[in-house]
Amino acid sequence: MKMHLNLAAAAMLLAKLAAAGVAMPRQGSGRQVFAHYMVGLTSGQSQDQWQKDITEAKSAGIDGFALNIGSADSWNAQQLQLAYDTAATNSFSMFLSFDMAASSWSVDQVVSLVNQYKGAGSQLKVNGKPFVSTFEGPDWVDNWASVRSATGDIFLVPDWSSLGAQGVGGRLGQIDGAFNWGAWPNANQYSMDEGNDLAYKSTLTGKAYMMGVSPYFYTDLPQYSKNWYSSSDSLWYDRWKQVLDIMPEYIEIITWNDYGESSYINDPIAAQIVSGAETYVNGFGHSAFRFVLPYFISAYKAGTADVQLPAEGAVAWYRTTPASVCGDGGTVWGQGGGASATGGTKDLVSIIALSDSPKDITVSIGGASQTVSASSSVGKASFYQVDFNGKTGAVTVTMDGKSTTGPEITASCPSTGHVNFNSVAIQL
């Protein structure tokens, strides 16, 4: 009886706090989906932009942002406060993801930030502990015990992908789970399988697995010695199909706003585009990739692909020139690869359509039309591909009498003098 009284009292207290407008830390329950958010790009960002991002993410079914932060960015204090405060008024979660590849962190710095935000109304908590992640930092492993002690404990799910699943397995005593950054095919691989995900699930022996999922990857930033394309012709479909097989505890979409790596799913913000990336980002919207998220996330959380469709329609993505229209600009096929990126992509319009039953889709390029059936389906999502085959002109995608038209495919070399391996995404 005492337990019931305590529960009732706790419920009354929570109700009173909610009525008084006091935001309570958000507790993680069941499967959740987050998006990797680059705070390092947000210098001077307004509260309105945070509100826009959160509203759009929530409408796509995303539960929160993993706030990637560097140790030396002077705007962290202002932007993290804006992020947490805005999220708290929108029933949206936030957690800190310490970038340990791009910057160095002291124990005091990490402890200070965790303590500052662990009681925030939007801080994701699991088992009462603030959720904390990283980008890399396996060499920091021995410091986490001090962080736990000085913060009252954390729920630590780091990305130590550089170690591989087996290497992470040797450090299970220091973590509560692991985040696998491996969301793209390896060098010289056109598609990816579930092998790495299964390895993580096995090595974690029941601890939380956070699976990385991404729509695309292309970067050409000489100042950072980065110039590669990871095969992405079918990646967005493949990865969500794999999610429904793996059913991880958490998903982190990579990314919300990393324009320099072409993995973004929001509308590009000019001030956040790293110098040099504008040549392959401007005019190449990716927000249409979000169209399929409400269905896939709903299916993931339900544990079955047989869930109600939020809406019928489609997303199509394609490059706006043939891969061999001119030189490759030194872009290689996959991180660490040596072959030309030209070999890692085909001249295709790729499509994911959502409908209660698979339907034929018509793709018109410069007025030349082709009707195709799905090559693969999972639940109510079907995948299609149509070759350019040298065609040029505006791209129109039609399903069930509904059409959308995207930018032209041309046979002209971009002004940079080499191929742009980024794609544009359009929504039907």
C-alpha cells in the first residue's frame, strides 16, 4: 500500500510541476530516433532557427538532437542554452555529443557541461541518468569514471567506430551502449549490408545499440584534406530496410545539418555552409529525404512495417549531371579509397515511394518518359531506379496522377570544372 501511495504522491507532484510550467527532464522509453546536429556551425544562430529545426524534426518523427560540440567554440554557451530552452517548450529531447576527433576536452570541461544541462527540461535521460555521446574519443576512455563520479552518473553511448565492434567490446565496462557511425558503404563498395550492425549487437551483449543512418555522403574540402563520395544511390532505402531488421535501441540520423559532407536533411542555411561546400550544396536541397521518415520511424517504433501510412507520396534523388560528364576533381570512391568516385555511382533517378500497395512510377527526363515497377519493397515502402541513359532536361516523377518536377539534368560540366557528386532530392 505504501508503494501505491508513493506513486500517487509522485504523480500528483509531477502534475503540479507541469501545471506550474516547470519542465521535467525527458525520460527515454522504448526505441527513439535522434538527428546529429552540428553546433559548431551555429555561431550567431537565432532562437527562431532552433524553433524551425525542432518543429521540422518533430514533424518527421524525430525525438531529439544529438548536439555535436567542439571544445573551443565560443558560441557553445549561447547556442546550447537556446537549444535546450527551445526544446523544453516543444517536448523535444537534447543530449550532448562531445566531438573528440576535432578538439581536445578536459575532464572539467565535460563535467561542467553535463552538470549544467543534466537537469534541463529537454535533457534526455535513461534510467534517470543524462544521456551522453561522443564522436570518437576512445583514448578518453579512462576519464569517464571521473565524469560519472562528478556528475552523479551518466548513460554513456559513445561512438568509438575507429575501434570497430570488437574493439568497443573490449571496453564494455566503461559504457552503457555504443553508437556506430558506420552509416555508409566502405571504399569500393556500392552498397552496405548489416554485418557491422550485427557485430555491434553481438559484442554489446544486451547493452544499448545506437545505429547510424544517413541518406548521402559527398565531401570536397581540400582545406580539411577531405574529398570522397560514398555510394548513396540506394543508401536511404537500404539503411531503413536494415533498421527494420536490426531493430536497435536507438537510431541517430547522420546528419541534420552537415552540409560540407552532403549528409544534411534540412534546408541549407547559408551562414552554416563551410567555405568551399557552397559549390556543391547550393541548389541541392535534401529536405525531401524527410518525407519517408514518419513512416519508417513509426514502423521502427512499432516493431513492424505494417503500420498506417501518414501520407502517400515519394522522394526522388539524383545528380544533375552524368558521373562522367567531366573530370572527377580527385574525388575517390569511399573514405580511404583510391579509385575514382565515378565508379561508385550510376546515372540514376532513385525513388522511395510510400503507398498501401506497390504502384508503377513514371519518370520523365526532358519529356522522355519511362514507367517502372518497384525493384524492392519493405512494408509500404517501395524502391525504384530509372537510368538517365544520356537524357537531359527537367525531371518529373509521377505516381497515381500526382507529379513533381525537379531541377534539370544537364550534359554540361559544372562551373567548378569537375563533377558534383551531391544529389538533389525532390518530394512527390
